Amino acid sequence: MVARMIEVGMAFILLFGMVFFLQASGVAKAPLYKEGLALNEQLAKYALLALENFNSTGDGFRDKSIMDLIALSYLTRREDFLVQAEEDINYYLPRVIDAEWHVYTKDGELDIKSENYDSTKMRGSAKTEVLSFTELIVVVGF
């Protein structure tokens, strides 16, 4: 009986040591749930900053940021501003963040997501107001 308890105790210590080594060395990454949420929220804030600061790639819109295009679409009700903003979001966000993302407005005018976003389990978000018309929400997930 004592030998069996020592055997189980040694197996537990060995298993605990291997898990600790894998976590400490970074060979296997398994973030805690709260750490993953915080990381996703930070990535969503970076994505939102990219939308506010990066200039458009469109020929007639090079002096305007993506957020400017979204705001102009609400002010003028012209669809070409929103179409160009969607193209720019698809261009910039995969280059800025290495995660799946979803960008949308509360009123549904803008709704665009990355290819594998629906398969994410852990998500974090950031939001900002577009003039006083609606909220723009960026969600990032792993």
C-alpha cells in the first residue's frame, strides 16, 4: 500500500514537472481564459486604432482615414464611401492583427468579418462612436 502511494506520488510530481516545463519554456502555449480575453481586447483596440489612423487605399480617397470614410458615408448617404471602407478593412486588418476579426456597426450598415471568425471561441472587443449616428464595434477572436 505504501509503495503504491509513493508510485502515484512520483507519477504526479513527474507529470506536474512536465506541464510546468512546457508552460515555462513556451513550447506549448495555453493562455488562461482571462489572459486570452485581455489579449483579444488589446488586439481589438489595435484594430480600431488602425481604422482611425490608416489612410484609404482608394484612388480618390487617399487623404482620408477609414473612419473618415465611414463617417462620410453617414453624412452624405453615399454608398461608395462605405464600399471603399470595406475594401480598406479587408486590406489592412489581416496585416495589422494576427487573429480573426469582425467589424460591424450597430445599425447594420457595415458588417464584415474574416474568413474563419465564426470558428473562434475566445473573443474580445472594442468600440467607438461614429459621429452620433451609431457605434462601430471591432471584435477579435482566437
